[in-house]
Amino acid sequence: MSTLFTKIIEGELPGNFVWKDDQCVVFASIDPITPGHMLVVPRLEVAKFTDAPDDLLGHLMVVAKAVGRAGELAYDAPRAVMIIAGFDVDHLHLHVLPAWGQDQMTFARAQRATPEQLADSCAKIRAALRELGYAQVSD
């Protein structure tokens, strides 16, 4: 049975994408902790990061780094943070978001975003990815 994220990846459910390659995609969290909160999701259905093949996990980290740098640039944030939780959807995903302090790293701060807010976040992250040289995967 396909996970929620597989249905988003395959276009069965809507998603706001900023990155697509042969191993993973990146799309906006509908419940962002901060503006620019993105999810790095492998195309392969893997329930948790400890079950992921090493080469896939390595690729996800490289993509998360690029998306984190884009978040810092797009939002003038001093840092990007990454959270691997995975209890909400049984499909490995990395939460990558711009952050201004340690206190922001909690899902208790997450709030449902409007479609306009999601579109704005994605436009900013895509523009920053292009500026950083990742145009081939960010369009």
C-alpha cells in the first residue's frame, strides 16, 4: 500500500515541490514550524532512517544540505536545522527548516499554512536553489 508521501510523489495528491531527482523529492510541509520548512523524501518507501540503504541516506543528506543552505539564503536565517522524526508518516523524511534559535526546533510550533504561504515559501526556496546552482533539480 502506498504511503501518503508516495501518493504526493506520484501526483495522486497535491504537493508543493522545490526539488526532484531520481532518488528523492523535496516539498513544503503543510504544517511548517518556520516559513521555508521543507521535507526531503526518498522515492523509495522506507519506514525509518535506520532502515535506509547507506547510499540513499547519504544522498538525502546532501540534498538536505542544499535545501538548508537555500533556506538560510531565502530567509536570511543564521542556521538551517534538520529533524528526523517520522512518527506522523510511515515513510522516511527529513524536516529541513530555517531557524533563528534552538527553541524553534519543536513540532509544537507547527501551524497549518495557507496555499498562498506554501507557494511563497516554495518560490523563495526555488529561487535560492537556483542562485546556489541547483536549477536542474529545482524547476
